Amino acid sequence: MKAVVLKGYGDVDVLAVQEMPEPKVGPGEVKVRVTAASINPVDWKIRRGDLKGGLDLKFPAILGRDVAGEVVEVGTGVEAFEPGDRVMGLVNAGYAETVVAPTEAWAKVPDTLDLRDAAALPLVTLTGTQLIEEHVRPSQGETVLITGALGAVGRSAVFAARARGARIWAGVRKKQVEEAQNLGVDGVVALDDPKDIARLPTLDAVADTVGGEAVAAVLGKVKHGGTVGTVLGEPKGAKEKGLTVRSFMAHPDAHRLEQIAVSAAKGDLVIPISRTFKLDDAREAQKVAEQGGVGKVLLVN
């Protein structure tokens, strides 16, 4: 099969498209022909070597955490899926024509949801919903600030917080304030404007998707004993301010992912896609994704 292979740490030129052995399906596993895979920040962080201290990686390696496609084979003991099913999943080695992953990684995709749109969902939507539902856990009426609210993880966190009845403030850059008004939140704040931050109400919690100076700037607005949930490690000074910090990494959840797929098919949760590239153009695709902006970048077969 064709795959995008990481040959070592460095710039995008360490990525190469080449033939690799097709993965074999084992007991409890599902083999999928990939329609599209999405690019996430973790991919270029791995490529650059940012995570090599805590990551056991053997070269050549195939990057890619989420895909969508069609089931071509199932292993023994698999009853939830059969060949021909349209699925999306939180996997490893997604930059390829074929992927194998455990049953619990996969969720069926509704007929009304395009597989390319589905490929943008698994990692970011599970991260955003788990951030809110498992770590911030706001009650009805509590005030939550979501940093990076226009990003894919942030949009997913807004979606989950709204379902819990929280009062939501969207934290974005000053140039994004007008666009963030379209999220349908209770308030929008420019995290790069100290005067704007000053008008924030007292917060019960912060759901942080960006880290760094953005979250540090708002910690003083969180009530004593309030919660900071984060996907980027403990913010400096949070515990010293008497805040509860919960840092985590997303985990597979087939049931929740299937619910998310239904919500996306209905248009209740939208993750914008900015560009699509062929697998052969993975270097350019990752370069574009790394530059940032609103919208996921996909690799399509």
C-alpha cells in the first residue's frame, strides 16, 4: 500500500511517500480502506521531534491519528462492523491507503455525512468533548471560558459545553472576535487584549486548548477553587492560585464518536475544512496545516 512515511525528525522533507506492507487484521480489529485522513498539530510536533522525549517512535513511521473510509475486513470476534460499512476512527498510522485499528477505535458514519468531512472529526471532537465532559464538567449555568474557541478542538468544546447548559465565553485573538460571534456563545473575549480580558466575569472554569500566554492571562479571572481543564499541560501558576488543574490526552470512545457523527450529519457540530491534498502531496499539506488558520487540512486517496 502507499503511505506517507516519516524517515526521521526535521522539516517536511523528512516525509516520503512510498510503498509499505499492508497491515494485517487481527482478532478484535477492523481493516479500513482510507478515503481521507486529517492532519493534526500532534503530527508536525512528532515530525519536528518536539515529543521525542516521551514518545517511543521507530523509523520509518507513519503519522496520522484520524481517518474515515470503508471497512474491507474484520478480525475474529468483531460483530459491530462488516465489510462495506462507512466508518471514521481515532487510529495510528492514518497517512496511508489502508489502516487497521481495534474495534473500539471506530464509529459508523451516517449516510448523510461525507467521508471527507468525517475524517476531520475523530481526534479534535473527542478531545473537545472529553475536555468538557470528563475534565471541566461544568454544571448548568456555570460560566466557562473556552480558549481557542474557533479552532477545531475549541468548537467541539463549545458544542459540549452548550449541551451541559453552561454559560460560554469564547476566547480568541482580537482579529477573530467578529467571527467568533457566530459561535452562538454568551460572550467573546480577545485574549491578546488586556483591556478586553478585564471585562470578563468571574469564571467557574477554563477549558484551555491553546496554552501559553493566552491561558495565563485569564487565570486571575477564575474563582478560587475553580477548574482549569487543558489539553496542553498544566498552566504555570494555576495551582498557586488555588485552582484545580486537569490535564489529559484524548482516548478512543466509539459510542461518543458515533454520537458526534450524528451531530455532524445534522449540522449541529461543524468542523471547517480549509484544504485537501492528495497523499502524494503530504509535505505541502503538512506545511499548510502547520501555518495555522481556521479549518482542517485533509489528505485524500
